[in-house]
Amino acid sequence: MNKLGTIIGFTYKQKAKTKAFKVTTLILVILMTIGMNLPYIISSFSGGDKESSGAPGADVPAIGLVVADPEQQEIGDELKLYNDGLLNPTFKLISYESADESKLNQDVDNGVIDGYVTLQNMEGSVSPIATYYSPDGDVSSEVQTTLQMAIQNAKTNVIAQNLLTDQQILDISAPVSLVTKEINLGEGTGTASSEDDPAAAGVNYVFVYVLMILFFFSTIMTGNMIASEITAEKSSRIMEILITSVSPLTQMFGKIIGIFLLSLTQIGIFGLTIFANLMLPHNKEMLSSMDIDLSLLNLDVLVYGLLFYIFGYFLYAVLFAAIGSIVSRTEDLGQALTPMTMLSLAAFYIGIFSMGTPNSLLVKIASYVPFTSPTVMILRVGMGEIAAWQIWISLVILIVSIFVFGWLSAKIYRTGVLMYGKRPSIKELRKAMKAFKM
């Protein structure tokens, strides 16, 4: 155990001090910071144009409201009242008493308003004909959608006046949501699903997405680090000195655990970076405006995400170590690691492209395959409904696979570190294992 601890500490310190680790971590932290603050940066640089394009001092575009026919005056008044009552309006409405086209066009030209909307009678219907005029004849999709919803709400209020209560009018305008749920034919209930809570579902969606990306990049980076470390020691003949004092098995797991701790350190730095950026005033305001509450995160996703990340890492790590031990030159390492890279990509792509269908047959099968379960099972936990026994079966399969592949990798490692020249075939490895009585 003393030797294992020494190797873990040595590997951790050696890799943490390298320029590549420091530069990579710093670049990723900078990119994450820029990415999380990009909307605020863009809005800061475009703030002057945004203010000057509408009414003086306004942060939203100004739109003139023209009631062309007196019959539509009630709808126009309701429209103005509805928009003024919004906490975060998409646009500001400015009422005009007359449909003076020259006056309206002059105000558009002077930047008082960005455009104007007219309400006219539709023959045989209470609904108005709404026409939006602007210099380029176009309107943003956000303004168009909000304007249509506001006119729809105003029309409903006028039609239902004195007939329905305010709550009944709101119920008429409210959209109907349809959610899908899997029928659980087993006796026990699984993890709690947040499909009936859109806010919680959104938070879980983002967290699952981040976890899958994190697992993929972490596996690729640490796996290559483990393999290249072993191959470099072997090609420089340092390995021949090391195995005289420390057993190959202790070396292998010492390197795996040391680099795993290094990976956790890097993830911790990224986590602190994300937290620090989320605590900035403009990001907190954005999260609240988007109705994103991090306290709604499903605790099961966090716990199971950590378990599958740790066990998934060790499964891939022992295989990366085994491959690194049979390669004599670092130039040949990339080609030798291609199968592991493909496995990592398969786990990543199945998870990412199945986020809209977490209960599909492919996802269910992949959640029990040890190489894909670290990402796919988290998808099922976070985005769908799943019985607890299914999660634990997947975990047991993953842990058993670690022991099986760990035992096999240890045998390959003991043999591979003493074999030089071209990369040995499976048949040559078996012969060498028998010769060394591995």
C-alpha cells in the first residue's frame, strides 16, 4: 500500500506540474467563462444601438399602435393594457390617436418608433386585421409571436367581457401541455421523474447534457494520458528499472488512480468556474428570467451521475493502460487507441442523440452495456422514468466488468511492459502470458 500511495502521489504531482495540463485547464476555464458571459458581452457592445433604435432610453423596440376603425378601439385598449402589465415586455406600445401615415413614417424615420401596427375591421368577424409596418417590411420572430399572443388575449377579453371571470379568460388562453410517461409494470417505483414539472425537466436536461460531455472528454483526455505515460516509460526503458522495485499491477493502478485524482481536480476547477460565473448578477438575472432554478435538480441524477462517472472511468482506464503497455513507441499509440476512442464516441453519441427519446429500445439495451451505460443510464435517470432495480443491475454489470477487464488488463500489462518491437497480436500475447505464467 505504501508503494501504491507513492506511485499515486508521484503520478498526480508529475502530471499536475506539466505545462500541458496547466495550459489546457486555463484555456478551458477562459473558454467556459467567455461562453457563459457571451450574451451579456454582446448586449454590452450593442447596447448603444439598441437604445437609439427605439424610444429614448428604452431597452426594447417601440411600436406604434394605430386603431384604424373605431370598432377595434376596445381591442386596442386591451392590447395596450395587457402589454403594459408585462414584467419583461418584448416591445413598448405607443398609442396614436389617428392613422396619419406621414406622421407615423416621420416618427419611424426619426427613431421614435421602430414600426407600427394597425388594427382594422375584418368583415363578418370580431377579430381585427393586424398589419405591421416597418422600414424593411420585416419583424423579428420574438416580436411577431408576442404581438400575436397579445392581440389574441385582447380579443378574448373583449369577447368574453361580463360573461367570464378573469381566471376563466386566462384558462381559455393558456396552452395545453402534453407529456409522455412510461408505464411501469413492475411493483416498485423507480426514480422520481420531473416530466410533470417543466422547470425541473429543463434543469435536469441541461445537467444530463453536461454530464455526458464531461464524461466523454474526461475519458478521452485521461485515457490518452494514462496510455501515453506507460508507453513513454516503456520506450525510454525506465519501465525495466521500475518493475524491479514495484510490481506491474501496483504501477498500473497507481497511475490510474493518480490520473483519476488529477481529473477530479480539473473537474473541481471547472465546477468552481461555472459556479462563480452563475453567481454574477447578470447571469443570476438571466436564470431567473428563464425560470431556471438549480434547486430543482433531481438529487438522483447527481448521485447516480457520480457513481457511473467513477465506475465508467475505471472501466475505460484499465483498458487504456493495457493498450499503452503493449505499444513500444508513442508514434504508434494513436492507432492502437482507435478502438477505445470509437467505444467512447459510441457511448457519447447514443446518449446525446437519444435525449429526446430516453425510453427507446436502443437506450434501454445500451444502459446495460458496460461501455455505454455510464452515459446512457444517466440519460434514463434524468430524462425518463426508471425503476431503481434497473439502475442497480446496470451498476452491478459495470462493476463486474471492471473486475473482469481489470484482471485481463493486469495480465496484459505484466506481459506487455516487457515486450518490445512491433505491437504484439492477441495470439502473441497469449503465448507470452503462458511463457511468463501470467
